[in-house]
Amino acid sequence: MSFQDISITIRAVNRASAEFARVSADAENMRARIRAAASAIAGLGAASTAVAHLGRMFGLLDEQTSRYLASLGSVITVLGVFLRTNWGMTVAQKIYAAACWVATAAQNALNISYATFLALTGVGVGVIVAAAAAMWYFANQMNAATKAVKEYSAAASEIPAYTRSIRRAGEEEALRRRGIE
């Protein structure tokens, strides 16, 4: 490895280090947020368990409802405590990664559908413009044909009647002998 290669490698690592540090900081922020949320969840579970027992003691809840609410509170507490562990953090990050993947896939699908819409709209506008150009061309051709027919009719009206009809050779003399013209 030459000094040039080492220099390029060091610059690449230095430029990438800032991004790795940012990703690491984002992961630590996420970890802190998950821990805070897990603490809140555990506290909510413990509070709901306490409320269920107090409700039974004061006669506001019957035995079965109190037991159900206390069990639900215990499950919520265990979930909160589990999320505070390293294993829980890993599970939470995997769930977050899966949610991000689903969100990315949905956004890509929306982007694709929007691009398709734009492309089809562009094609539709192109078809309309092409149809308008074809109609304009056809109208110009029809106008030219109409003008030509009018000019022909004007020129034909100036020619005597006997020269307008189509006759075969020698037919004119036969018609004159019969007295037709």
C-alpha cells in the first residue's frame, strides 16, 4: 500500500466517521427514548395494579374485575421492565426497523403511483396535443380541397357546355350529323 493509498483511506475514514458518529448518536437518543417510554409503561402498569386493588378494597370493583385489572397491570409492568433490558431494547429496535421498512415501502409505493400518474398525465396531454394537431392538419387539407373545388367550379362555369362533357374520338361528328348539337 502506497502513501497515496493510505492518505485516501484516512480521508475516507475521516469523512465517514462523522456519519457513523451521527448514526451512533441517533441510536443512543432512541435508546434513551425507549428507556423513558419503558419506565412510563412500567409505572402505568404498577399504578393500574394499585388502582385495581384499591377499587376492590373500597368496594368499587368486584373480585373478578379487580383480578382482571390487576393481571392486566402486571402484564403492562412486565412489558415496561422488559423494554428496559438490553434484550427489550433489541426487540424494540427491531420493531422500529420493521416499522421504518413498512413506512419506506409505503412511501415508495406512493412515489411510484405519483410518478405513474405524472407519466400517464403527460401521455394523456401528449395524445390530446397530437389529436389537436391532426385535426388542424385535416381541417387545413379540407379547406385546401374546398378551395380547389370552388376554383375548378368557377373555371368550369366559364367553359362552354359542349366542351365540358367527355367524348370519344369521332363521336362529335356523329352527334352533329344527328343534329344533337
